[in-house]
Amino acid sequence: GDMVRCGVAYHNSWLHPEQRRAMEESFRERVLKVICCTPTLAMGVSLPARMVLIRNYKFFTIGRGNEPMPVCWVKQVFGRAGRPEHDEYGIGLIVARSEDEFEEIEEFYINGELERIESQFSAEALTEQVLATIVGGAHRMDEILEFLDSTFYAYQNRDEMALP
């Protein structure tokens, strides 16, 4: 109600797809000026945001407690600001609540390196993808192997894979 009238809305994974589309369209039309959100908005959405602010760079994980967001996540979130089709530049900010946090942010996100990306191709996913490839029209073994060879898993494990 009141927040939306002031140009502010909240976006999370619980939104109905129609609500999500309406909110994103309102932001594109500049009706909304600010969207507060969980990391759900960071993946694959191109909105005319000039600035992205991360208020809390740590998240809670069961068994490990509060941990900093991975560097690749922060870069993905910051990539939402200054989209080429919408703006000339983008600004990404992380809020530090103390000198210690500032130093941790600088060390981890400015001077740190991206984490290694690992393929998440499980046996179940492999089975599903091979079946989908067959349903999609691949009927010969070479067509199935061509699909498998085009995966990130194959790229990452080229030395260990001995495909015929």
C-alpha cells in the first residue's frame, strides 16, 4: 500500500508470477524507484537499475552459521546495475557496519578471487537430460554423445571422461 505509493516494493520468491511481472514492469516504467529483494532478483533479470545495494553480505547456513555471500554471487548481483540496454554505468555498494566488516569486505570482494565453479550434473540429472535428448530427436549414440560432450560437466572433466 503506502510503500508502493512511495515507489518502493519488495520482491521475493514467494511472489506469484503475475505479481512479479507487474512489479518488474512498474520498475521498468519508473513507477517504482526502489525494489528491496532477496537474491532471487539477481538471476537473469534485466531491469533499469543504476544502483544495487547489498545491505547484508552474510547469510545463514545450517551447520556453518553466518558466512559471506560467495564472490560470484556478489558479482552477479552487481551485474544487475547499469545494464547496457538501460544505463551508461552501474554502481554496486556493500554496507559495512564496522571497520572490521569494511576490511573483510575489501579482502573478500575487492582483493579476493572468484570461487571455482563446479558442475552440478548428478546421475539423476544426467539420466533426465539423456532421456530429454532422445525425446527431442536424438536417436543415434553419436547424437547423444555430442550432447554430453557439450555440457559444462564434460568441459570441466575432459581428462577424466573417456567418451568413445
